[in-house]
Amino acid sequence: MAVVVAGPSRWVLTVVSQWDSLLIAPDGKLEKKVLSAILPLAVKVVVLELTNFRKRNRCDGVISVAKLQHRGWLVLISSWVVVVVLVAVYRGNLTAFLSIPMVASPPTTIQELLDMGYTLSVSRGYSQYHKMKTSPIMHHLEAFKRAELRQDQGILPKEEYITRLQTQPLALLVTVMAVPLVMDKYAETRGAERVCTLQMSSEKLFLEIGGLAFPKNSPIKYLFDQHCYALRSRDTSCFLLYTQGVRLDDSGDIPVFLRSRRYGINWIRATKKGHIPDAACVTPRLGNDELKPLGLPKVGGLLAAWVTGVLIAVVTFLLEVFTSVCGTTKSHMMNSDNGTY
């Protein structure tokens, strides 16, 4: 079995809608709390500084302690903002946020699926439910706790799940036999190629036998067919699907039961089929004429310009403080010479 997630042509849609995944890492909630606490206070202090700017200039030469405290708060908050931004850049979150366009790969493993906040959709059939529920792997159990269950039509998921797959952070757990069918069915035609809009994960959750091959007129085959008929009479699916690694001789054949009784019955005979073919669609490629992320060097230049602006603001602030102190001292000296107090 494999996990199929929204593919490259839908990456922008699935990632842009997830603001936290771009700016804040799954375990990086500290930056969010600090920003939410600092930014309103910073705005308030800046507004106070602007409204009291003229009042300070019209003072009679005395600088109050409260006004100096406003300046101190402004420096403190600005320093914290710089620290938070630097931490965010180091973690890679701000870099991803400033990348234009916001392109990111969908998860390819269960661990990435959990970290990126995706929901796993598990079918009630084909033993997926029981295998995920009883899996000894902690990542599987964690994904199963927040998974949603679905009922497929045969081996293919319903259309509504594919639509959600392309617009929401959702991953479908499907059988390995259905992967090429699903990927080819929803591929897009671009020029002379069929481009995949879905992507298969690199991590397979389960290894299992997907098909059984019996010699023609084998008694074992007859018994197995009878068992399938009995299951079908109870409205239970019975699949004898052919998978890669099972080879037949010239006289071999496999009965393939495609759909359950609920959705109709369709039996076919497969003879001398060596393996299930891979998906015919191709993975999309970014050409030279297409938009690409800015990358760390270009983002670094943008951050350098931002740091330059911060330094200019700090120097201006220090000059303002120095000018105010000098003006106050000069005013006191003139008042002393004139004999006024």
C-alpha cells in the first residue's frame, strides 16, 4: 500500500492555505507567542512616541524619566523583534515565507505527514483499517488517531476525496494496485505529455501479497473461487489481484474480482500478465521560464537591506538622544548665566 498526496501542480494551493506551516514549524510555537505578545506592544509604543514627539521638543529643557522609559521600551522591543526574526530565519520558517512563489513538496513519509499537519484517509476495506489500528509503529498509530475513514468504490477512492486531495492537506491510503490507476486517471494533458497531478509517497506502509496465481484446473484454485463466491453472497468483496513478482506460465490465469456486489460484478481473466504497469503520467518539471523560489542567497540580500534599515533607525535614535541631552545642558547653562532658575 502507498500514500498518495496532492502533487506538484497543486502544491501552491495546499501550502499557501496553511499559514502556520510556512511561518511557524510544528514544534515552534514559541515564536508565535512571542510575536503575538510583542507586536501589539511595539505598535503602541511607536504611536506614543509619535504623539509625544512635539511635546518633547516644546519642553523647557527638562527630560522626564517617563519619556526616557518610552525610548527604553522602544529599544528593548526592537531588539526582541530582531532576535525573533533571526531565530525564525535560522529555523527556515521566514525563509519559506519570503520565497516567491511559495512552493513546497508534499509529505512523502508518515513522519512528514504528521509534521506538516496532513490528515490520513483510510479505507474501511482491504484490511487497511485493521492494519493501521494494530500497527506496532508509533507513527502509524499517531496518524490513525487523527485519520478519517472512507468507503471506496471498488479499489478506487470516490471523486470527492480526489477533489479534497487537491485543495486540502489530505493524504489517501490506497492499495498498491490502485496507485497507477488513480495517478493516470487524474493526470493533466500538457502538450504531448500526460503530467501527474498526484504524487505517490516514497514510504510504503505495508508489505503484503496482492494476488494469488494458480495453475489452470488446479483444485486449490477451485476451492479459492468457491470461497470468493461465498464471500460475494454475503456482500463481501473478494479480490484476487495480480501484482508484480507473480509470474504465470502459458496455461495460467487469474480470476480478478473488480467490484463488490453493492457496486456491480465484473469478472475478467488475466493471462500471462507479468506485472502491474507503472503510472503513464510523468512528474512535472520546473522549466527555466517558470517561477522558482527566491532561495536563501536572494532572501539573504533582502534581510541585509532590512538590517541596514534597523541600523539606520538605531543611529538616528542615538543622535536624537544625544541632541536632546546636549540641548538640555546648554539650556541649563544659559539659564544659570542669566540668573534664572
